[in-house]
Amino acid sequence: MTILFLCVANSARSQIAEGLAKTMFAGKANIFSAGSLPSGKVQPWAIEVLKEEGIDISRNFSKSFDNIPPKVVVSLDYVITLCAEEICPTGLFANAKRIHWPVKDPASSPENEKAEAFRSARDQIREKLELFGREHSLLV
């Protein structure tokens, strides 16, 4: 199974989803993430809240869905969008099933609330991944 997580900046939610899914579905799915307007960096709090879970995404980088290799695009089974308050990216992923998991962008939170916002986003995404993983027999 091949899964692409999409949001706008590919700096927080989709990066968190990618990191969690690669760990939770290890060896059972090919996992990618991207954004429609990549920020060029992964949010430090995204790195930190996954580090708390023993997951290292410090070498990840923000990328556009235009940079996803064509062979991956045609093999996608699922495209999961994570936008809430902004317009979600759309791409030409004809063969993939689309799922929408609205998660508020933690990067837009006030600085003094970022830690809790990123933890909340991580936990929401983990819950959705657990359900998805059970439905598709992907949990390791």
C-alpha cells in the first residue's frame, strides 16, 4: 500500500503523519508527505513532539507534491489531506482514494501555545492512523 499525506506547507501535520505512519506501519506501507506551498523547512515543534515518541524526523524536509516521483503518484492507494482552516491541496491523483482528516494547523498557534498545539495535532493524527491501520491490517 502507498499513502501520501498532504497539507499546505508540508512542515507540520503531514510531516507528523509521515513520521508516525512510517513507524506504525513499518514494512507494510510506503509513506510519503508533501504540500501545495512547501515552506522549505519542518517546524521545530513537529520534530520535538515526535522525538518525545522516539521518532526522528530531523532529516525530513518540506517538499511539493510536484516533487513526488511519477511512479509513486501512479501507485498511490490513498491520499490523506490534513487541512482544517485552509484550503487543502488537490493534485491529479486519479487512482488514489482520498480521505480528509481535518487537523488544525499547530504552526498557526501563538508561540506560548505551540507545544500543546503540536502535541494535540500529533495525538489526533495518531488516533486516526490507529483506526486506519486497524481497518487495513497495517499496524505493526
